[in-house]
Amino acid sequence: NPDASVTTATPSVTGASDAPLPSQAALPPKQAWCPSEIFCAGKILQAINIAMPYADSKTIVDKPTNGTSQSVISTFNDLSSSGNNTLTYGEIVQFLQTSFQGEGLELDPTQLSNFPQSPAAFQNIEDPYVKGFTLEVHKIWNLLIRDTDESRVCQRSTCESSLIPLNHTFVVPGGRFREQYYWDSKFILEGLLKSELYSVANSTLQNFMDEIERFGFIPNGGRIYYLNRSQPPVFIGMVLSYYNATKDDATLERALPIMERELEWWSNNRSLSIVSPYTNQTRKVYHYSVTNTAPRPESYLEDYEAANGADLSPAYTDDQKSALYAELASGAETGWDYSTRWAKQPKYNGTIPATYIESGLQWDFPNAWPPHIFFALEALANVPSNVSQSPIPLAPNGNSWNLVPTNQLGLTEEKLPLQLLNGNNTAPQGQDINALNGTVVNGGNATTEEGWVRTLRREIANRYMTSVYCSWYATGGSIPGLLPRLPNETLALTQSTDQNGHLFEKFSALDVDSAGRGGEYAVQAGFGWTNGVLLWLASEYKEVLVRPTCPEITAESTGSGGGGGSNMGVVSAKVGSVWASVLLAVFIGIGLMV
């Protein structure tokens, strides 16, 4: 499966081979936390990114060198005795071809000899299609499990790499994310536990404990260029989930003091003392705040252009650039990189990062993410009974839209996307599409007296199952003996004739058989947290999940012949009510509890 294979990107000349690179801004300051002259901010990384030899800025910083650090630095310096301004596109490409190996080659795909074929958590899934699909997703772990290949790990006498070698087996998200990541692993672990892959779940935690002991915190990911930031601190919750599933006292015994150490790091490095203007009491508040004055190495070109763009008038000062670089890194530390929620003047009054604002950013509409689904379902599952058993308050003027705080979603009700399936509108303009009246397409089957909380949980669980299932099916997925693969003439419309089903990192709230879109890199497939949340959800909601209804794939619905499964046009069931219902549930629940 190409979602998990190790590939090597080939550099391309993006200008005339003998043409000099464009003029460059002054180099940013050296970063004490990232001293590499090759993989951290400096003349080599900046020149390579200016030449744009790869479609993804992350590619070059994941390639181990083909020789010692000094030999690579000397080769670069010999390219031009007059500085970077005389380097040509062709020289950069030749330098890359001779001085670097393939990205990710230090990691070994791992096949588990004792892989469980039929975990108990999936045996009682009632719908046969949902059960068959869940078992197909379960098998994908085999494509995402990795070990560090010690024979390929760079030593100072051989080569240099950005990889932080890990002592234990781990799961990668997939695609460009070829190393272990912090908060991705929270959702991965939830799925591993349902899949009875307890040893891999344990090794995931062992790796994190090793990193806390070594660095004092868990880095964003397993590369040296992530050593100035963490991600949402979910480690303690991961240990709790693991212990509840395994009762592994030995791992808990090791973890307890290490959890304290991580909390101490957050307290020392990411906390503020805030005096309440209402009570005059001082509270400790945690925030994301990264010390950084240079472009992120894995997104160097994107950050460089944001700080030095020709459209900036007046141009940023050095202090303004440094502040921007710190804010970009801090946004990445949140895990929600990026959203209008982090804008200097936020465009909506949101309490969760979900909105109908179409900004083109990763975490804004129409993208819907697996963590959104997990947190929404867990929040609903923990609504107190005195709240869940209470009726929803009557909305002003009889319309539940009026319960949403002003500008929460960034648009007015008449601009909400309607629910469409093959042209049949199930929630006409003017109808209260936020009401819990069974209008949600692919929301499962209602039962009598299930209550508003259970209704929302059923609808959201089924909608997530639908997005993952239909986008996988539209890109070549099949279930042996149950669901045949789409014919090649249909898969040609999604450019998937040579594929066998993708699980994407994000989905579209507009197209249930399409991946999400936008952001600073192309949508990725694989995909660790998507699989994890799907498997967790399939186990927790097995009684209410039903076979998704996927829209027909046609030349008209896919635009001009599809987009490789990543941007397949407006094909499918649009849903205004699911996210609106989630947000309403949050506000109503808070209101009732208050």
C-alpha cells in the first residue's frame, strides 16, 4: 500500500538549470535548541528551500546525509565562493543528489508475528459491512508500525540525520509524517488497545517515557527540529487508557514519577499567573508558547515567505519576523495548525476549534478531523445525567439556531451548507436543520426515547464512519466476500485505479467520500489517528452503527475526472446539522449545568 511505503523524493530543477537563485533575506539567528548546520536554520537549509527542489519543505530535513556533516558542509561551501546569491538551481539539485540519502530510510516497517486477526472488541459489531470495514482498518496497523533500524542510524563518523532514534516499536501517522508524533499517538493508542496490540501500545508509552527522561518533555515529533516544542499534553490520559485496558502495574509504576516530571516541565515552561479581574484571585494558566526566532525547519519555505513576502508593506522588521516565527511554532505546538482561532483578531467566538469559516487553513471549514470527533463524543458521553435527561431549552423564536452564541460559526443560518445526497435535499431551506428531528443523512437509525445526548452521539459516530468508509471505498477499498471493489472505469474518476483504499488524515464536511483540503501541505493518507478513532468508535458504538450510504461517483460529481481521492469535488451528502448540533450540545450542556 503506497500510504505506508518508504519512498525517496527526487529533487527537481524549478528554474533554468544555470539560473541563479533569487535574492534572499538575511539569515535568521542561530537557534540554540537546533544546532545542526544542515537540518536547522542556516545558509544551507535556506538556499535549498529558496530553490524549491521538493514539493514539500519537510522532505529535505528528513533525509540523512550521504557522508559526514563536515563533508556535506564543505561540498556546499565549495559550490560558490561568493555566497548564496550566485548559487544556481542546477547546483542545488546536484548537491542534493550527491549529498543526501532517501528520507525515512533509518526506519524499518515492522510485521508483527502475533498480529491478532479478530479482536474481541469488533466481534459484536452488528452491521456486517461496518464489521468487515472495521477489520480491514484493523489490518492497516501492519503498514504503519515501525522500528528504528540501528544499522542505518547515523553516527558522527558516517553521516548526520534529524531523526531521534527510539528504543521501542512505534506507529507512524503515515505519508510525510514518517516518525512518531506526540498527540497523534493518543488517538493511535485508543485504536491499538481495541485491536489488542497491547505490546505496541506499551512500547509507544515506553518511547515517550524515554523522551521525558532525556529531554524533560515529549517533543512534537521524533526529529531534532521539534525539540523546541511539545504538543497537547495527553500522555497522562494515554497511561490511564492503557492501564484501564491492561492493568499493567509495572508500566504504571515506571510512568507515575515520569508523568510528574512532564507536568513540571509544562508548569515551568508553559504557564502564567493570571489575576482574575472579578475575584482578584491568582490562577495558574497553561498556554502554548514556543521560544523560536527562525522558520520551522520542516516548513521553512512557508514560514520564510510569511515573514519576507513581497506583498508585505511595510516589510517586517527583524523583531517582527522573530515574533512571527515564535507564533507559528506556538500554533504548531497546539496541534491545531492552523485555524482562524489563532488569528490576532479571532473571527469567531468559538469554544471548540470548529467553525464554518472557510479560510483555507487546515483546521477550518470544510475540514473535519478525527480528534474533533473523538473529543465531541467523549464530551457527550460525560454529560451529567441531570443534564442529559433534561429537555433542550426552547429556542428563541422556535429556532435552535438562536441558541448559538453570536458569530460562533462565522456565518448566518441561511448560509449553512445544506444536506444533499445525489441531489435530494433532506433539509430544505428555511427548515430548522439543527433540530434533533432525524434529518441527518447517514446519521444512523433513531430509537424511541434515546434522548438528545444519545441522538447526537449516534449521529456523529455514524457520520464519522461514513466519511472514513466512503472515501476509502471511492479510492479502491473492498471487503472480501462482501463489498467488491469499484470497477476501474469508476476508480479512474478518482485517479485510484492502482489503489486499494485510502484512510485520510482529515475529511470534508461537504463531501462524505472525499478527504479534507487546504493547509501548508497536501492531504496525507495512512493514517494513524484516523484508524485509531475509527477502531475506538466501532467498538464503543457497535450497536448503533449502520452501513453508510455512499454517493454515486460520476464524471459530473468529480469535476474534471477526480483528484486522486484527495479533492474529489462535491460528490456527496452535505451536512450542516452535524457540526451545528455538536456546537449546540456544547452550549446547551454548559447552560444547563450552570
